[in-house]
Amino acid sequence: MIIWEIHPDGSDDRNSSQYLQIAGIKTESYHLGRIEQVRADVGVVVYHAHNPVGSELASVARLKESNPSTPFIVTVPFLVKGLGVWALRARMWNCVVLLQDVNYFHECVKMLMSFRNQEYSPPRKLLASRSSAANAMTRQRLLATHRAVEVIAERYSQKITVEEVATLCGMDVTRFARVFKKEHGVTLRDYIKKMRLGHARYLLQETDGSIQSIAFDVGYEEIALFNRIFKGELGVTPSEYRVQKR
């Protein structure tokens, strides 16, 4: 069986496709508007959402509704409030922020392909229970700091202090810092930075906003600081990144 990668109409599929280079798994790439029915030899559909709101998600939800027996994984460039609820209602297998969870994404894809390659197509009831179990495991894994993650998703462009989120999680600052890093692999500061840069990358690729306005939109009041952090993480300036990705 193969994987179908589906992209929004008119998008450049090269950027997101790099994350699905899994040894031994064949992929085919299409744009959303050209797909109505998923072939029988497709084990998993991966939809790379560029703008995880509104009509784009409605379109992929309709495609899933037309193909209920095929598991769908949706990848997004950044978190949006309510996205998890939408994914459950639309019966998506999972919804993953690629920039933060590439390894988890690979695990989900390989697990689903293992099911399908054994000529075992999980019935809808089992798909729903497996999805619920996966989400429950994720919630359990993040239980101690889930409120911090929710606050960051909603307010990453604003000032967030470790004292504030530690209090929300019912911990002192020292314990919170230790638990957060254990659960997420990075410090709170680095987690917020990844969120901001993930959204900045999306805005640089998909909008014509100025570098200064994008810097401000993702939480950096000084463009010089934004440029320095962006280049330090990605090796190029925001302007250079925009040119490369267009």
C-alpha cells in the first residue's frame, strides 16, 4: 500500500513533503481540488494544511466523509484553538504540528501502514477507539503541563511568564521547569520560540506581509531581534527564507 499526500490547491508541496521521507514507504502527491475518491491501494492519507482554519479544513473534512474507511492524518504549521475538537468531529486519525512532532508523526504513519499492509483495515469502530486511545495517551503524557500548552497556543504572540503558567499548572517555578522539559524535550522559552517561528515561516511563505509586521504578529517587537533569532534557528534571514520558499 502507499501513502497519499494531499496539499491545498495552488501550494508548493515540496516543503511539507520533506517530513514524510520514511524508508520503504511509497508516496504519491496530489492537490485537494483534484481528489474525490481515494483509491483502494492507499493505506493512509496525509493532508498538509497550510492555513488550518475555515474553508480549507471544511474541504478535507468532506473528503474524509466520502472516504470513511481510510485513515487521515492532518499536519499543520502551528496550533489553532479548537483544532483538536475539529479533528475529532471530522474523524481524523490525528492532527500533528509538524515543526514540533515529526517523530510522533512518523510513528503514527508507520503504525497505520503496518495495519494496512497486513491487509487489515481497522473498522470504523476500532479506528475511533484507537484514535481516542492515542489522544488519551497524548493527554496523559502532557497532563501535568496541558494548561501551559493551551495558553501558549492561544497567546504565543504575547508575553508569557514561567511564573504565570507554573501557577496555572499548580506548580512552583522550579518543578514546572523540570516537568515541562521532561514532557516536551525543550524549555518553556524554546517551546514558545518554536511556536513563534513556525507561524512566522507560514506567514513568510503564504502572505505578502512585511518582515516587520510578521515579526510583530508572532510576538517580536524588535525586528532586529526577530532577524537574529530566525537566522540562528534556520540559518537564513526571514527575507532569504521567503525568497527560497517561493
